[in-house]
Amino acid sequence: MTRKFTRTWSALGPASGDTEPQELVRGATVRRTMTRKFTRTWSALGPASGDTEPQELVRGVTIRRNTAGFQKGESIEASRGTVNYKLWGDQDRSKPLVVTIHGLMGSMSTFSIFAKELVGLGYNVLTFDLFGFGLSDMPKHERYDPQFYVSETLELLDLLGYPEDLTFHLVGFSMGGLVAMFLAHHFPERVRRLLLIAPAGLVPLGKMERMGIRALKASRKLGIPVVSMVAKRVAKKEVDAEDFEPDMEESPFSKELAERNAKMFRSDPVKYTKAWMKCVRDMGLAKGAWLYESVAAGPVEVMFIWGDHDCVVPLDDAVDTLRKYFPKAPVAVFKGAGHGILAEHSERAAKMSADWFASSAVGTR
């Protein structure tokens, strides 16, 4: 299965109609010149010197124990706060760069194994914590929408000294897929190829979920601090690891991940609850059909990776729209994989990605 890039959405079922939500259209105000408006701050690209912090290896990746399970990389001061990031590979900037964007409640460690594998295949990889998650700051008074995170991504590249005319491969997972598509839509000249792994944006919400989001938006307009109030209440409650089990086949490894996820949440439950609620409120997680359509009509080539047992972003719920907009896009369906696809199949996904990044341009849209 890992070699069958010729499989496309046309094999997955008939297309159906769709309407175009307009809520995220305001994001078109993203400025193409914004990456040159930031004060540049440099940080060493290698490991911290004199580092004596207790460490542990998780599937070959070093995690510092006193960071509550988060992967600590380098810190850099951006215009909205500190960003925790890691550049994998070396300082040979002639190598192709892969930029990764993690999902809701995730962190840059989502891509640790994936990045390590890509480095071995000749790529440099940038992983980083989105604002509000991991060890990056949580800016106040911001809309946590795709434009917000696109700004963080492009500013980080600028601060690291990458020129505006640099092109890179872009990878988005889950909610990060929406951010990646938003970037590819508004800055197609920056993106070589776009890889979307179980991306959000198409799965419809239930009635209660929609009501909850409307209530959050209304409270924001009225100046009612609902997000802060809920976050403080959550912080007082005991969190069970079972609530953080990843969507993957149950195993000792899945239990280990659940414990680690719970540990990360407990490290700052107010921050994580606020970030989660703001993203749910602002991201348009179920209203991205217009963005898929726009990217499909643009110049950026797209590939999808999905698990056929994904219960968070079920492939069956998105396949009609995807087939409609991307009839020739290569799609790799991992049998038996859930939404925790990068926890179980990072090596396989990385090898497949590298092959596609390096392949000649064929019908992929």
C-alpha cells in the first residue's frame, strides 16, 4: 500500500454537492509582506550547551522530564510571544525544507519520529509548537484562527533567516491541515507541495456542538470571559488519563501516550483549556469546504494520508467532498489506523512523503 500513489479519491465513492461557508473569508486580509515587519531575533540552532536536565528517550526522541513531557527545542521571541521550535537536520540550506503544523491539543512532538525519518532521507524539517500549545506562549486578545497560525509560521521562518522567496514542502495534521491549506491558498508561491494528514474542515458538527460554538462567539462579542471562567473550573478538577487516550488500537503504547498527554495537560490546564476553546470557537473546524475548493483550484499539488479507522476525522464523512475537489490527488489510506496515525505509522508516512516530495509532477489535483 505504501507505494500505490496512483490511487485517487475517484475510487472512494461518488461526489455530492456542497455549499461554500463564508466565515473564514475574512482571512484573505493576510498580508504578503508581513514576514518583513518583524524584529529579527536569532537563537542557536543546535542543542543547548551545558544541558544537564534529566532526559528520557521516547522511540528514539529525547524528551526532557522537567518539561512535563513536552519536547523542548530552541526558544525564539516573535512579535506575539515566545515560540518553541526545533530544526531537524543540518545547516545545509540547499536541502529541501519541510515545515510541519500540528493539530488541536498537540505539540511539535507529534512530528518527532516523522521529522527524524525525513532527515535520514535528505530533508531538513521544522517543527514548532503553535501558540497556546506545548511550550510556546499563549498570546492574549487574539483570534485563534488559521490566519493567526499562518502568521506565526511565516514569522518563524523569517526569524530563522529564511528568505521570503524560499519554497518549502508543507505538512498539516488534523487542525494543522486547515492552517496549512490557508497558507497554501494565500501564499501558493511559498509551497512546493502540500501534504495533508487526516485534515480537519469537512466533518459536520452536531447540533449541540454548533450551539456551543455560537455561545462562545456571542460571549466574546459581549465581553463575557467564558473561556477564562471555564478554564479555571477545569483546572480544579482531577483529570484521568483515560480522557486522553489517542484514537489508535489499544496497546501498552497507547496507554503510555494517554499518560503522557494527561501529564502535559495537567502541567497547565488553564492554558490548554483556553487554547482548545479558542481554537474550537475561531478555527471553523467544520466549515472548511471553501478552503479545500480554493486550494484545489490553485497551483499547489496536494496529497492526502488518512487512516480508515479514524474516529476523530472519519474519512467516510469527507470522501465525497474530497473526491469532488481533488479527483486526481494521490491518497494513501492506512488500513486499521485511527487519528493517532502519526503515533503508530510515522516512519511509513515519512517514507511515503519523501517519495512524493521527490517525485516528478504528475496529475495530483
